[in-house]
Amino acid sequence: MKMLIAALVACALVAGCQTSSGGGPVNPTRTKSFKYSNTDGQTQATAVEVRTHSATEGGILIKDWIRANHPGYTITEQELIPDTMQRKMFNMVTIIGPSNTSKRVYFDVTQFYQRVGDGLPGNPFPPR
């Protein structure tokens, strides 16, 4: 069941990484958006909170945030990291830039990850 949940989240994030056919560049951090926290994502403590209940939209928001804050970078790896003490789920995304520089960005995906696994066996945060 954990594999199913992880696969669903991964699919949503990969789907969100597809190139959009929309108009101009997306710049979510420069607009008055309630979809993100105002943190930098360099560590788990400063992870960018993605505020949505939809795994599909969560993947798109992560991709848009990376495009706006790290232009020219592409996603190479993703890893889900549960924090059972804080009851949070993080997505650690490794991105690589045009000059082959690699960075890790942390996203707090608790809001939409829990929605996928609510009440199912294997949920990393069972009800207390």
C-alpha cells in the first residue's frame, strides 16, 4: 500500500513536470500567491510548503516554483521523506542546472500527501 501511495505521488509530480503549452513564464514567488510559503527550500526546516489538497496540482506547483526560482534547472531525482516526529511529509527534489550544477530543494507536501493516504493502511501518519 505504501508503494501505491508513493507511486501515486510520484506520478502526480512527474505529470506536473511536463512542459506546459501556456503563455509567458510562470513566476509564483513574485505574485501574491497563497499556494507557497515564503521559505527558500534549502533544508527541511526551510522547506517550501505547497498549499493544495490535490496531488496533481501539487506536482504542477512544485515544477512552477522550481522554474520561477531556479530558471534553466530540470528535475533529476525526487525522494519522499517522512518526518514522523513532526507528522510531515517532504519531497526532496534534486535539480541540475545548465552548467551541470546540482541542488537539492525541499518541499513540504504534507497537505496533499496525507489526502492521498488518509485512512489507508500504511499511511505514515495514522490517526492518533
